[in-house]
Amino acid sequence: MSDSATPTTDAAELTVHNPASGELVGAVAVSTPQEVAAAAAALRKAQPRWASISAAGRKQWLLKLQDWVLDNTDELADSIQDESGKPRVEAEVEVAFTVDLLGYYARNAAKFLADTAVSPHTPLMRIKKLTTTYTPYPVVGIITPWNFPLAMPASDLVPALAAGAAVLLKPSEVTPLTPLALARGWAEIGAPPVFTVVSGSGATGAAVVDNADFVQFTGSGSTGRRIAVACAERTLPYSLEMGGKDPAIVLADADLDRAANGIAFGALTNAGQLCVSVERVYVEAAVYDEFVNKLVTHVESLRLGRDDRSGNIDVGPLANRAQLDIVTRHVDDALARGARALTGGKATGEGNFFEPTVLVDVDHSMSCITEETFGPTIPVIKVADADEAIRLANDSEYGLSASVWTGNKARGQSIARRLTVGAVNINDATINLFNFALPHGGWGQSGTGYRFGGADGVRKYCRKQAITAPALPTQKTELVWYPYSLKNFGFMRNAMRAAGARGRRRFGR
């Protein structure tokens, strides 16, 4: 993914090219660090009023934005295609995802942010009323990658706005156009000025981190770790979603047709440029040959190329030349070490296209297994049984998500719990991303913190406050206040023992 927060010297303008054709599709001015600081200051000034209108008031603005997105579906999908080159269906999926997300958080934020009454841990504290409240961070800085120009920014923008925060968004320098269109929509509906997009690469991203109260980053591990250090120096809270190397496990009792179709989709959607893309496949020996034959047949039927907006293409290009180079290196390394490409295996020579590729005879010494590829490759490994599959699936520094394909529901649930990843799909791929009530986050080098997650998806953008208040009429003093008295404390101690200890120790024996 793009290292969008790496400090670099930015040019005055970003030019945007369609990766399918190389044609220039737009240009945007780069925001200097000083301009980022000024934008953050303006957001900080506007945010208190945004927070004060309550979740019910913010709901109306989010639903107005939803209306705008629906009314401008074609424009947004065109923009996504222009700067990413992806097939029309995938572009429109981003729009539908954004509409769904806006509706979910608009309609649920009030419930998620309501004061929470807390039950005391001991009967002794029933004299107190305990409450947790949620106060939004003033300015949330969001840095997003290039693989989903609309859906990635929306994933973080929407819950942050619903929480009552103002948002300073820096999208990838590779795909800055669609986020600007969304910001224009926010302005066109007359919404309060609490959403600003700043464009640029490393220096702009670093300035966002410097001027935010909370940072949400999605992108490469190297950049994520630098952001973590920068945030730690300011004791700034942050959430990181970084790389993935998601395994799929195909058991002998699986529906092999569904497994082949689902894994092909999970590995090749958006040309494999998806955080939860299937990047490793482990298949039980008893069905290995049959599964591989079905997978290759299906992959060979897919249509690769530039979509003319008619929706007749399945797999599009890689987003940039750097990503094409990574995919080429991983495939060439595998082939040089004895792997075979049963279909695909090379760049087409046009645009940033790489053939959908099924690799066999691969092992864990190869970069296509150990490193994030983020491209249209499907390495397949034969395993003796489920235990070997689980061991190899867990043999990775990444832990974003995984999938298990089996005809036994109980077995699928059991295996899911043995995988060291943040999410598991049983007999499906990538579907966890479309279930906003579930947490989305990685283990290990895949990140820290979570996106989505129902109430937690909004509350992450808030500071929790604990309030204790009298539940009964108060007295002029308490037993443990000054002046100290062992006799008075004795009453308190005995009551605490009686309420919290066990057996005869409850009574001091």
C-alpha cells in the first residue's frame, strides 16, 4: 500500500493517471504542512458546535450525505474507475458500501453514544450512581490508501463524524480525486464545516499526524510503525490497519465448487489489492487435485482488461508501477525456486495489468507466501490434514483475516478459533468487511485497534469519562475521611470482606 505518511518533499501538484491506460485524468494541488495546520485549526474551531447538535442532529446530516451519494452514484463510480482503473462493478460496490455504512452509523450512533449506566462491582457501592460518557476527540486525522478511493475514506470518516469529531482526511496521493468529490458533496448539502480533505504524499501525511487528536491509518506496515512512533511521542491515541497475508483452508469435506469460486473471488477482487485478499491457500491432499483443477478452470474464464463502464470486465489493473513490480518479483521468485504457474504468471505489457495467476509447488521459503503480494496471485499448497493447514496458516507475521471451507459447521467453528487472525470467514471470503457490527482489525503486524465493531466503531473516536454521583442522600463526612480512625475503618474493612471474600474469610476468620 502507499506510504502516505512518509516525510518527503512534495511537488506543488499531484497528477493522477488511469493505471489501465496511463492517461492523465486529473491533478490536485498539494497541501503544505502549513496549510494542513490551518485546516486543522479551522476544524477544531467548528467541532464543538458539531458535537453539541447531538447524535440525533448529526444523523440528519449523514443521511443527507447518503442521499447525495445515491444521487451522484455515476459520478462517483466514474471517478473511482478513472483513478483506479478497476471494473465498473467494483467501482459501484464502493458506492453501495458507502451508502450502507452511512445508513448504519447514522441510525445507530445515538444508541452507541448514549451514557452507559454501570453496575457497581460490590453492594457497598450501590450508594453511588456510576456512568460512562463518550466525548469525541476534536480532530480525527485519517490517512487512507489507494485501493478503494471511496470506501476506504468512508470506512473511517463516517463513524468519526457520527461520533461528533471533525475529520481531517489525507487520501493516498495515487487516488486523491474521489475523496475530494465526497468532500464537495458534504459542502453541497450545506453541512457544518467539519470535514476537510488535504492532498499530498509524505509531508502532508506527517502534518496530519502532527495536528490531529486521534489518528486512523490504513496502509503499509513500515509507514504504520513510523506513525505509531510519532503518536507515542505525543501520547496520541491511534489505530492502525496494515498488511495482510490471509490464508484459506480447504478441507476434504468442502463444497469444492463453492471453495474454488469463493477463493478466486477473494484472491482476485480488485486485482488482489484488498487488505483481506486471499493470498495463501492450503488444501487437504485428498481433494487437492480436484480443487486445483476447478480453481484453474474458473480463473482462466475471468475477463482481464480495461472496463469501458459497461461492466464486462472481471479483473482490472494494479494501481501503480510499484505494485506491478512487487507482484512480478513474487511470481518470478516462486518460478525460479521450482513453483509452476498453471495459468497466468506474467504482466501483459499493457498498462499495469498482470495476468490472474495460480501457483502450485510453492512453499514457505518463497516471497509469494511470506510477504504481502497485494496482487492477482493464488499460491496453493497441498497439506496432509487440517492440523498441518492450521500450523502453516499461523506461520506468518500477519494476522488480518482467514477463511475456512468445510461441509462441517462445527469443525469450521473449531478451526476458526485456532487461527491467529482478527477475523475468520467460514465458507465465504471478504464478507466480514460488509458486516459493520463486527470488529475489523488485525493481529501481529497487521495492525492495532479496530475499525467498525458496532458501538466500538464510533466510541473509538471518543474519550471515555467516568462519573460517580450519590445515589442516596449524603452525610457531612464518610467513615474513611479525616480524622482517621481504626474503629471506623474496621466497619468498612469488615463490610468489604463480607462482600468480596469467600468462605470463613468473609467473617475475618
